[in-house]
Amino acid sequence: AGAVSTVGATPSSSSSATPLRPSLSPPPPDAKEYRIRFFTFNMGNNSKYSQLSELQGPGGRGRFGEALSGALADGRSADVVFATLQETRLNLTEWVSGYSAQSRGAPLDQVVFQNARREGARNTKSRVRGWVEGAAARYNGNLKSMLAFGSGRFREDAGATLFGRLTEVTVAGVPVPNPKKAFIGKSVRESAGEPHEGLRMCFVGAHFPVAKLAAALEDGAIDQLHGAKVALARSLRKVLRKAAAKGIADERTMVFVAGDLNSRTVLRPEDQFHEYTLELHRSKGDDLGLVVNDSGQCGYMNTGYLVVTGIKRGGLVEGWNKRHTPMEQVRIGDCIVEVNGIRGDFCRMEEECRSEKASRICLHRKVADVMLEVLRDEDMQAAIQHELGVPPGRWHEVAEYDTVYDLPVTYKFLDHVTCVAPDLSPTPASPKIARPLIIHDIMSADLATSAQDEWDIDSPIVLRKHAEGRSVSSMEVSMKGLPTNQSVELYKRQMTKMGVDKLQAFGLAYKKHDFRAFRFPASADRIVFWAPDVLADRVSFEFPRGGYEVNHAQLGSDHRPVTLEVVMRVAPEGKPLRRSTLLTPGFSAEHMSLVFAQSDEGEMCEGEMCEGRDSDEEQSNGEDAPSPKAMPGRSGA
């Protein structure tokens, strides 16, 4: 269990109730409670395991059967368990048959499961396509899911199933079907009440494509974050579009999506194109409310960055955040690059922040997470559901995080090395919960001597700053001689800064001479959901184990298994806990929705492949989808 780590939805959370957004009121006593366990593992097409029972259980506790039979951390049983395996070769049929024979009278006595390859065979008439998908499943692994629930409270909604392909490889313009990149879903309703009353939950296992997102991260001609967001948002839209077409995305349904959603960590170059500005008018006695790294090992004199490390309650910055959209808010981890016209002199910049002058502050978001940014971008959220005929709603993450730095690392690891870093040990205050490997650990790495030897310390920027007695950031040390596309270099430098010892301790995979930006450590395996606002405003979550659990002891893949235990409470109709703002599809959202609709994989082309075109594929007018560089919209800052 020492290699198991748990990360809370906020830096300080444990098992306290965590709302989707700040609640107007706590859940009322008559709120309904749903206890759910999610388990997801991208197995990397590993052939080491021949049976499902060989996999470790949630958080490394026991074997896989514990996912269904084991109690949550508070000692009470789960009402629903949803497990999804990506790139797997395992056969679920025998395991489910054995469990069903032994589970009569158990809290979870019903199990249904899906197989993307088989769903694909049912949804196409083309023999060629079926043969290609079968071959791909044998070579790349398959997407499978399992949904367990108690028949005393729930029943399967057999008509509310989902299947869709998420192809990303084309040959001669023809999309090649691959069952490992798809989504599959089944639904349950509460047994009591009328057939169409009460809450319905649709559980979708998914493996999102990564090719277009990976290309965007290395395209020096575009805003890489925006391009990556568009790629991921397309997959979310396809899931929602299918759910809408099947009549599932209604006012009484939550659509959960769990699996390898291929979110990635994005590093952003330091230039004014990636900066954002806030202007604050200060009166005497007003507190700016920013905490910065003014001292210690991580102080700006050592790191070369003036970083926001905290936002005080009641300060002007907190007020700014309340008045602006999530995309315009100051976040912990943002770098302050200018204060009242002063750049580069961190001491004077800090003094300006402490003064009572009117403040014009420019900030830079050095690191971002694609999924986090999509969910906080209201234009993109509006575009995802534009003209789909769904009630007003949006996508959320079940366990929300304040910043990218708090997210757990679930990818990319060596498949044979356990993460045994010292700071993953349980603390005296929380002996049962180990401190996780999070993005902060990757980004706060000290400058490695071996890396410093390779950098050009004679660049004009470095020489000028040394002459002026100013601190130099590690990014500026290496600006001379960079290629036009600096993207990959940013990621390689951050990995090199960690040093060999930390890379080995964390068990991270890093091949310096064969490295791609999308292979940077990331929180790839996630659980999100779509819900109409009228329902989401009545929902709150509690996490008995503090949030995502990452089992670093389960080897055999470059991903690690992720578990999330959730106690969800839904207040009665007419008793909202908060009130969502209505998404308004402006010009940017409408344009992005057209980009989403013009999918490159929209039509099959020649021969027998054409007769098997699926109804779930986006329709295309035959034109290529616009390049991300032609897309207007926010840069994500």
C-alpha cells in the first residue's frame, strides 16, 4: 500500500463535501444519496495478465474483486461500481459469470458489461470493417467496461446504451476503425417510481484519441493549448451528440465518462501572446490578496519566477475572480511577469504588489491541463453542445481541482518500475493516505547540474540580466539557439531539470532523444460527467478517500490504475444548492461548433467500407476541417 497515493479535489481536502461550484447551501436532510466507485486502467495492451482476477484491487487493496465487494473508506457498501479497461486483452465473460454465480444476495447482485469490438460489429454491415476492427483489437487491445449495481434499488435501462467510434488514423483518406479508441455506455435507473421518473445514470467507458491533440502540442504556428482543447472537446461533443440522439441527455440524466481521456499537461512559452492582464483600483487599506513565493527554496530568487502561491479571502484578487469567468481568473501557480510596468525586477514587482497603488498586473500561465481548461472555457462548453438539442447544461469533473498543480500524475510511467519517491509515504497526520505524485512535483523540480551544462549561459538575455544584477529564469538560460518550434524543448528541459535520481524514483519514462510533448507526465485518466444545469445545481459530492487514488504498485503499463470513491447527494427538485449561469453561444462558440462538426473522419470513402458507415459519425460536407490556426477564440490564458 505504500505505493498507493490519494489526491484530494482541493489541496487541503480529505473527506469533506466538495461541491461542483461554491454551494449556496449544504445538501438538505432529504437529499438522496448514491455511493459510487469508479475504477479505470489503461493496460497498454499488456499480455502479462491472463485473467481479470490477477489485477490488484482499488488502490492496491486485494484483487480486482474488491472493486465490487469491498466497502468504501467509510465502511459502507457501494451502490454502483463502474470499471473500465482500455487497451486490454482480458476476457471479462468468465469473470462476470463466476461473480454472478457467487453474488446472489450480495449488495451488488447485477453485472452488465460491454466490449467495444463487439459493439462495433453490431453497428456496421461492412465485413471489411469488422475484420479490420477484430485485427486491431488483437494487436492494440480492446476497450471493455463493467457496471455492477444492486437490483433492489436499480434496474438497467436497456434502451439507454451508447457506442461510438473515435477513429484517429486514416489510410488514403479512409478512417481506420480501432476498437481501443471508442466509447461504450450502459444506464441504470432507480427501480422505485414511474419508468421515466427519478434519476438515470449513464456510465460510459472511453478511450479518447490523442493524435490530433499531440500534433497541436508541437505545432509552433498555433496556440498549442487552444489546439489541444479543440481536439479533446471534439471527443466530448461526440459522446454528448450520441447521447442526445439516443434520448439519453435529458433533464433527469447524468452521463458519466470514465477512462483514458488523454488529457495532457501543456507547457507554454513565455511571451506576451500567452499573458493576461487584470487591473485593480485600490483604496487605502485595500489588500491585494496575493501570496507569492518571496522566500525559501522555492522563492523567486532561486526559481527565477514570481509565482502566485495563494489567494487570500477578502482580497481584491478574490473579488476579481468572483466577477470574471474561470478563463479570466487568477489561479495558484500563475506567474506574475509585470506589475505597473515593471518587468524582470522581482523585488520591485513584489513591492508594487504590497503598495496601495492602483495595480495593473500581467500574468502568465506557465502550465495548464487540457481537460481542466476545456471545462473552464464557457465558449468551448457552449460549442460542445451547440445545436445538439440537449437541455442547458455542461461538462464537469467529478473531483474538481483548483489548479493543474494539484492533479495526480497517471501517465507516463515505466511499465516495470514502481514509484517509490520518499514524499509518497503516508504522513503522521494521515497514516492511511499517502501523499500522491502530482503535477506540482514535476514542475517544482530543482535545476539539475547535468542539464545546466547543456544550456547556453551566454545568451544575450542571460548576460544582460547578470549585468543588471537581476535573477534569471531557467527558461531564459536556454533561449539562444532554439529552433523555431520551441514546444518540444520546453518539455524536454523540464524533464531534464528533474535529474536522473528523481526520474528513477518517480518511475517516469523519459527518452531524451525520442521524446514527444504528449509524453510529458500528465493526468490522463479522469472521470467527468455531463448533466443539465437543473440537475447539476442540486448535486454535491463527498470523497471518502479524499479524491483520486493512483495505484503505483500495479505495473505492466505506462498508465497506473485510478480509483475514485464518491458519495453523491442529490437534493429534491425545487431545492437547488447553487444556480448555474446559462451558457450563451457567442460568435466564438458558434464558430468552434462548426469546427467540431466538420470532422475529418466524418465519411467513409471507397469500396465495402462505405456500406458500413455508422450513424454516430459526424456528417461532413466533404471539406477538410479547418486548421486550428484559423480558429478564433481565447488562448486559454
